[in-house]
Amino acid sequence: MRTTGKAALAAVAVLSIGLTGCGGDKAQPGAGTSAGASGAAGTGTSAGASTGASGDTGGTTGGGQGSVASCLVGTWKADNITGKLSGPVGGTFQGGGGALLTIDSGGKAQVDFGPMQPVTFTFSVSGNDVKGSFSYGGKVNGAVKSASGTTGTLEPSGSVDFSTLTVTVDLTAPVAQRVADKVSISEFAGTGTANTGGAVDSQPILKKSQYECGSGTLKLSPPAGADDTGTWTFKKA
């Protein structure tokens, strides 16, 4: 399906000439050579098939396989994602419970966004409020590697496949309208991402992140010094 509600997106863009431009210089939140929950923005491949982090830190065995901390292994159900918007806009986003992340002992990983609940966002631009919600659909597959402890860096090992990832976006202000209905993330990224204030991450969860796991809880946060694309909190399923 293609993006709908072009008039609604235009209404958002008119609020600030620079709003749609932020999708170019800053790229999409989380877009980069690695992919996953709340990570650094960076230049890299488009959403679809993203190249993984290079190098062999964390015990990568090569060929898209890696080694991960034992506390990361298992199936995790998202509790929520919370974050702040920055740059030309200021705001917050939260929600997104239900998404399933599965990691095996060899680092093979899958995110199933089918059960995901919407993430609500709100930001202000040129003194006007923009509000809405979004949710992802489809599955993302790849492999990850990490340090051996309960905290450290989690990053892709090899390629990550975002080709079936979709996004649905509903605006509630300044107009109420569905502006994207199960649109491919590669089609939506850029201007569409900018018009949500950067709330929609073009490469969610399977990207370079700081992880913290233990007692049945997993948190994936942006690396130190990275733009805030939100912190995902999971509970052991």
C-alpha cells in the first residue's frame, strides 16, 4: 500500500519549513549501518537490508552469526518504548507494547511486530502541537552480537533484513487522519519520518544499542552520545 493522507502530511509540514528537511541531514532516527532498538542515527543503507556492524568484537563467529550474553537469550515481549524528540522539534513518544524479540544462543534474532500496540507521539513546531500514533508491522530478521556481561553493547552481526517492515501512522492534530497504512518503511523513511518529528525509527530494535538485562527484564537504549531514539523495555515472554 502507498502513503495516504498527503494533505494531512502537508498540513504538518507547513507548520515549519525546516521540518521536512530534518529527514535529510539527520537521516532517519536509527538509520545506519546497524539496526535495532534505540540507537545512534547515522548514514548508511536504506531500510530493507541493512549492513551489520563490522569487526569481530564480542565473539562474532562470522557469516551473520555472533555470540551473545546468556541473559539476552530467549523470547522477549516489549513492555514499551519511551523517548524524547529533539532537533527542530521538541516532544515525547511512548507505547509500543507487544512486539516480540527472539534471540538464540548463536545470536540469530527476529522481531515480530505483528502484536505491537501503537506508540503515541506529540511534539511542538512553530508554536503548534502535532499529535498522533504509529505502529510497525511485519518481521525483521538478522543476527546480533554482544559482550558477555549483563550490560554492554548489542549490535548487528552481518546483515539485517527490514524488507517486510511496514508502518501505520495516524495523526490526531493538527488534523485527524490516517496518513500511512501498512506502508513499507523504505517508502515512508525520509519525509514521512520527518513529519512525525522523528518518532518513527526506520530501523527499530535490531541496531547498535546499549543493553541491560537481568531479572526477566531487558532494556535497549541509545549508545552514549547518540541521538535519543527511545529506550525499549522488554519482559521475558
